[in-house]
Amino acid sequence: MFRKIADLQSEGKTSVLVTITNTKGSTPREVGAKMLVTRDKIEGTIGGGTLEWLAIERARGLLESCENSKWSVPLCSKAHQCCGGFVELFFDIIKPRPRLLIFGAGHVGQALLEVMAGTQYECKLVDERSQWIEEAQRKRFQLSHLALETFLKNPVEWFDDNPGWNFEETYAIVMTHDHGLDEAILEKLLGKPLRFLGLIGSQTKRQRFFSRLLEKGFPQSQLEKISCPVGLPIGGKAPKEVALSIGAELVQLYFLDLAKQEKQRVPVTIQEIQH
């Protein structure tokens, strides 16, 4: 089951691990029995029957609210169970690691990989130039704490090859070698439920891009979500200095997002089914 959890995390999918944490009397499963629930699949069992159906229903509701919770359930007639015992379930939300989708493997992109090594982020790098992708792959082996997957692909075509990509846990940075390609990538990303969208460049680039995108019909509300110039204003224009500013902003954003989520994850004990 833990291998399945790892697979779901690598796919950017949230799941709920349901665990029996306490039992009294006769129960269909023992303490420690687990069931993994996603939006469309179930792995494992906590005993079957109506209890399990109700637990699955509750778990899928928690996928939306992202609140861990405990649930105390007497196995009585109202639960359509005749065991006569009692179980306590804990619902643990398992969210994937944040994914950093980097379009462009040039000097700043390579430096950004070094900066992000050892952080919470899983880096996904897309570039059509083989020599830069090969350089990134060498970095993956040199930096033991770098979680990196590379795609040797035209960035615009990448979207067609990954239609099921989960953008809800994705932070995207656009920094290719070509302004026209940057704009084409933005057109693909705008409107997707990204956690963050950054564009490398100057205020002049921002103004020109926004003007053209408005002419193409993209609403101002979507354009305002683009962070350009991306990165905290710490100064410096060398590739490593720019990468440090971007990395600092991404780490800050991750922990701000985490703090917001933790406020929503207050464990609640619910005695919902009574004799």
C-alpha cells in the first residue's frame, strides 16, 4: 500500500489513508487495518459492508476539504452492522510533494536545479534542446537531494503528451531561450489551476506580453496571476543570483501554502452514528 501511496504522490494526486486506530468488542478488522481512497479507486479494506462504504464516502468528501479527522462508529443497526462492537477510524490526508514545472533548461534553469536540491519540490524540466537536458541529467546524479524528471520535448507539444497532468499541486516557471516560445507556453498555462505561475524577464517584457495576450482575448484576471519578473527582489543578474531569487520565492510560497492548509486541518472527533 505504501508503494501505491508513493506512486500517487509522484502523479501529483491526493489520497486519504483510512486506519482503524481503536476497537472494542467484535469488529470485522483489527487495529492497524488500512484502506487507501482516491477519487476513483480503493486499495485495501477495513472490513467491508456499510461501515466501509460510509468510510469511503467520508474520505472522498475530505479530498475536497483536506481536513484530517477521527470518526467513532458503533457497529449497531443504524450502521447496518450487527457485530456489536465499536471502531475508531482516522482519516489522514496524503498530499503529494509540490511539483515545480520548469520550461527552459538554460543557464538560469540549470542554476535553479542546484538551488532547489534538498527542498520539498519535485522538479520537472522541459526543453527541446538535448545538450541542456543532458546537462540537467548529470546534475541529477551529482546532487543527491535533487528530485528531477526531464522531458526532451518541445514545450508546447509537452502539453499534448501530458493531458492528465495535475496542475493543482504545480508551480510553473517559464524561462525558455525564446520569447515567442515563452508566450506560447503561457497561452497553454493560463486558465489552469496552478498554485503559481512565474515568467522570467523584465517589466518591459511583462508589459509587451500582457498587451499581446489581452489582444488574443485572455482576461486581465488571468494575466494578473503571472508573476513577472519572477523571484524575490534580492538583487543580482548572474544566473545563480536570479536562480536564488526564484528559489527563495518558491520556498516562501510553499510554506505559506502549507500554513494555510494546516489551518484547515484541525483533527475532529465525530460521534455520528448512535445506537
